Amino acid sequence: MVFATWRHDTRGRESALLLVLTFGTGIVDAVSYLVLARVIAGNMSGNVLLLGMAVAGADGLQAAGPALAFAGFWLGAQACGRALGHVPEGWTWRTSALIASSGVVVALVGVGLIVAPPATSQPSGLGAATVLGACMGSQAAAARATGVADLTTDAVTGALVGLGLTFRDRRTDPVRWGRRMGGFALIGAGALVGALLIQAHPALALALVAALSLAVAAAGRAWIHPARPPWEEAAMTGRWGGTSRPQHDRIRVDVVLLLVLTFATGIVDAVGYLALDRVFLGNMTGNTVLLGSAIAGADHLQVLGPAVALGAFWAGTLACGRALRRRPRAWTSRISTLIAGIGLVVGAVAVLSAVMAPESSRAVGVMVAAVLGACMGLQAAAAYHLGVADVPTSAIDEQVTSLAADVGTRRRQPWGRRASSILLLGAGAFTGAMLLRWHVSTALGVAAGLALAVALAGQLALARVRAPR
């Protein structure tokens, strides 16, 4: 179904090339996570979570790698934003040049891994993580500047949420459905291929990424850019860049409540990764990368946990889509009920964890991952339905890219909510890792309490708006 939709896609060529880059991002994520000491160079949601847990002193994690990868991603996205800041939305020669330069740099990183393997040189691994992060940041910002909806090349959590919410519309809107499904499938396939190539040598995986980037750049330059008349390109305006008018950042109740849920998501993801054998419960991009690597038999990763969490997350988005179908895109009593239900279920899991330790029983751990994954999917879909820009609660990849790229152009932007989303997800992971020193039930109890508080505050705010003046 994915490839059958291209004939209906007015921007099918750009979509196809961005999907190839998404596949390459999966390869880079597998290389960085499996070879460069727990770094996810292309997925900043997972990277921020790992950084928060590492700062809290979680076993097996170091803060330097994720911090440098984040810094590299930021600088790469900012440089790309500056380069494309005054260029009309769409694929231009600058887009091809930026992607080609990223491919060349990735190839040089592969050569560096041959000369100084990370296993024997920690500075080599940290340097590679930083440079790969910069390449992925530049690529993500370039993809954002093309204006192709639902394809970011570096994250699929939002796509998965959209798939669940619009499942009934897959026949009436096949283009968006195909893009989302393609991005989700290809980033996992890239992680699988990357993990397999690593068994020969990491440089081989990076060589494939470099070749794909150069091929995409050449195809974009020869295949897309000349096909668009200059007067049409000059007339184009962008939703993401160019002449788009930025939103003014305002302190609103729904924004604050969603930011609290973002913090709670960080706590739950820390529980999943540290207590449930490396499973992300809210960050499905990282989970897809882990699943693809696990299928390849890499690094003693388990297939069952990530697969169950992924399926449960999507089931939660489907359930939310059914519950909120034809409902207004605003905070309603049903939204409060859904969030309260999530809090009650997470609280019940906390009580169960106090009785039956999920970290000591694989069966219990998988069951807990399934329940919490469904809760996170339900919560992410509810946030998506509200339509509050830049506060998705479960993934902050687009926020990092947008914040850095718009800083590069010095364009006004809702920096407050974007920066808050990033900081609160990492702070939640840090808090979750700290709370796990007492018990799993403590961390989940805090997350449950936050969800219930958000539901109550949302309902009180709603009642205040409805009250007669």
C-alpha cells in the first residue's frame, strides 16, 4: 500500500528520497547505539532520555556521548537552518548540497572508525558521535525545509500516532498514510540492516549511508529541482520555513498540562529502559531502532519487549482515535477522562510492581511493558488530537530540529514550549532513574499522580470556562 500511493502523491519524488534518508537514519542510529556507547545520533528523543538517565548515574550509561551527540545535532540543524533560512520551501540545489556534504562527512567518519576503532579509543567514539549527530541534524533540518508533511527522516513516533488516529481514513487519505507507514517501516529496516553490517565492520554500515545520501542528493538535483519552474519556486511559501509567520508563545493551560505529561513520559521511559530490559515505552522511534537491532541479534537485545511495547502503543493510539473521533480539537471532558484513566492504570501497575517485581520476571516485565506502552500511546494520541503545536508529550525530535534551525535564521518562534518540551523530557528521565533507586513502584506512582493531577486540573479549567459569568 505504501508504494501504491506514490501515483496520488503530488510530491512523490521528494517523499521517495526522504524515505531513503529515513532508512539511512536507521542505519546511523544502530551504529551509534551499538558501537558508540549508547548514543542515538539521529533520534534526539532517545538521546535526551539516555542523557537524563546517565546524569542520574544509571548503570551502563555515560553522559558524555549523548550530550555531545545532542550538541552536534543542534549545531548541524542550526547551520542548515541558516543556509536555508531565506530559501523558498521545497527541494533546491542547497538541499542537495547539504545532503551530499552530510554523506561525505559520514564516509569520513567511517574511515575514522577504521583508523581508530571506538573499542580502543574512547575519544574516537565520542568524536564520531558528535560528527554523526551534526550530520543527522543537518539532514533533519533539510528535510523539514522541503515542507513534505509526515516525513522528518529522523523520527517516527508522531507518524505512528497519526497512523493510529487516522486508521479509518487510510483509504480516503492514502498519501499521508503511505508516508507515515513508509517512514515507520524504513527506520526499523535501517536499524536491522545497520546491525547486520556492524557484524562485519561499522565502517561498512556508514559507507552505505554515505552512498545513499550522495545518491539522494544527485537524484534531488537532477530529478526534482529542474522540474520546478523558477517563477513557481519563487512564489512558494512554507509552513515550516521561508515566509511562514511564527506562532507567538503564550502561556496556556493546555500547554502547561501537556508539558507536565511530557515530564511524566520521561519517567515512564526511564522505567522501561532501566527496569524492563531496555524498552522505550513512549519514544517509539528509539523503540523501533532497538527492535530492528534486536532482530539482527545485536548486543543481547530482546525482541519481545520492544515488539510488545510497539504493538501496545499503536493499540493505544487506535483506541484513542476511536474515542475522540468527531470530537472537537480542544480540551474536553473526554480528554480529562482518558488522562485520568491512564493515571489509574499506571497507578495499578505501580501497585502490581510493588508486589511482583517486573525486573526479576520476564513475563511480568513484558506484561508491564504492554500496559504502559498502551497508556503512552493513548496519551500521545490525545495530545496529538488537541493540536497544540510543539508539545507532543512523547517525542521531541521535531522540537529540537525546529528550535535549532529557527535559531539559525533568527526567526521568531515559540521557543518557550519547544525548549520546555526538551528539558522536561530529559528531566523526567533523570527523575525516573533517581526514583528507581527506591523501587519501580515509586517511579510509576509519581507518573500516575502527575497524570491524575493533569486530568483534574484540565477538568477544573474546563468547568471554569463553562461557568456563567
